[in-house]
Amino acid sequence: MRYLLLCWCLLFPVFSYAGQAKDIAEDPVLEKRMIGLAENLRCLVCQNESLASSHADLAEDLRREVREQMKKGMADQQIIDYLVARYGDFVLYDPPVKKATLILWYGPFALLLLGCMVLVYQMKKRMKHIREADFSEADAKRAAALLNEAPEATQSKKIKDPQT
Amino acid sequence: MMRFILPFVVFVVLSAFLYVGLGLNPHEVPSPLIGKPAPAFNLPQLQEPAKQFSPQDMKGKVWMLNVWASWCAACKDEHHVLLALARQNIVPIYGMDYKDKREDGMAVLRDTGDPYTLVVSDTEGRIGIDYGVYGVPETYVIDKQGVIKYKQIGGVSQQIMNEKILPMIKELQSK
């Protein structure tokens, strides 16, 4: 009895072969092409997964659909158009440039330009301020007089004096 | 003063964008099918598989197509809304039993009531793909010319029914 049980247990690895992924098509070239295409398409159920990697039921169905259309000899672009007609641009990870996506495509550049403009404006403003603060002759004399008058007081405040 | 006002304005604008943006449901993907003719199909009826149904048969009528399944939890939530609508007899509701076993679909209708004029079964979900179905339940309003006018993704609540779907159906019927 014990040996029988042992034999049965040894058979376990054999059973584990049973569940081969059923998704793999007979034609590996076509499968590769399908995966290549599906990697750039979004699964609508798990939206952060591509159609190629998603395990959602719908993704499986759509992969089957793509496979069948490839077998019919349809071009990649035709298949993409087929999916976009049903699910919208949302299935594309690379959205086309059109009216609704203009902000998406060019917004960041517009923001960059705006940022540069603000930066230049601020820097120009600051330049003006600095020039206004130029010492006049009288100011320089006054400053020198002050510095000479109380060198110890300034030192005790630990202010570095470039002249001493 | 400007140095306070400007950042404040930027903050308010940004908050407004975030408020609207975060309030949107990312699972509601706008359907490209709205305004397009409802895709044609020929599917066996759930109750009598020998008979077929095609949207062609509905020309000249405003109708609703509700995609559901026995395995779908949200479908159970909207079921009473559909039942209430069916009792009012305003619009025919056609059901599409999506990727479901025939017996399971029939059991749901037998146990919880049947709001549908007729149900077709899309066992393999192929017609569902043509209609851009990606999460049942989904409900379509189709006008007299056979054009899809509205798509509800997810369950129909009584509020959506009263505020969006019913006014639209009445408007389409008067055309």
C-alpha cells in the first residue's frame, strides 16, 4: 500500500504538464506578430496593462480577434483601425495628434516656453534692481566712514569685512 | 501684492483641474460608436435559439440594447431599474446575454424577473467586440434610424435613467 502511494506521489509532476497555456497559436510567427502589435495596445479592462500582457477575458478575446484578422491577411494598420473604430483612441498607447490631443502633445512645450519667458522677465527685472543699487560717490564715502568708525562692533557681529 | 495674487491664481486653477480630473471615472471610455449606425448582427434568441434577431428588425423604433450576463454582479444592481422601466412600457428593452451559458442566463431571468422584450445570446462575445463592450453591463439607446445615441458604461441607476436616458428616449421618439 505504501509503495503504491509513493508511486502515485511520484506521478504528480506528470500531472502538472496538463495545464499548457491554450493561448499559444499553432503559428509562432503569427503569434510573434500579434504580440508585437498587442504590446502597443491598451487593455480596456486593466487599463495599465497592454493587450499582450493582460489576462482579462476581453483581452483574450481581442487577441483571438487580432490573430484571426492576421490570418485573413489584414495589415497591422487595418487591425488597429478596426479596434479604434470600436474602442476609440483609448486603445492606443501612442495617441494620434488631433484637435482633442493638441494640449497633450504640445502643452508641455507651451509650459516650457511660458516658464522660459517668466524666467527671462524676472532676470531682466532683477538686473534693473541691481543697477539701481549702484553706490554713488557719497554713499561709498559714507560706508567707508562707518566701517572705519567701529571695526570692533562689526567684528563682534562676525560680519566679514573684505577691506580688513 | 502681485507676488501673492499670482501664485494664488495658479493654485486655484490647478486645484480646479485636479478637482475635475480626479472626479472623472477612468473606466468610462468615451465610445466612438455614438452617432454611428448600430453594428449589424444576427444572433440566436436566448429562449428560442432556433429564431434569430437582428437590429435591422428594429428600424423605425427607438429601442434599448442592454448587454448583461449571469456572472456580472453590477447587472444584478441595475436589474430592478430595468424591470421598473419595462413595467412602464415606454421603450422596448432588448437584452444581449454576453459570454454566458444559455442555462445560466435563462435561470437569472426565471429567478429575478425578465425586463426584456427579447434576449439574444452572444456566447463568444464577438458581437460584444463590435459594440465596443469592455465591461458589462452596458446599455445603448438606438434611434429610429438605427443610430446609437447613447452608451451607458456600467449599471444604469434610477437617477441616470430618470435624468439622462428617459428624457433622451422621449426626445428621440417624438422625432
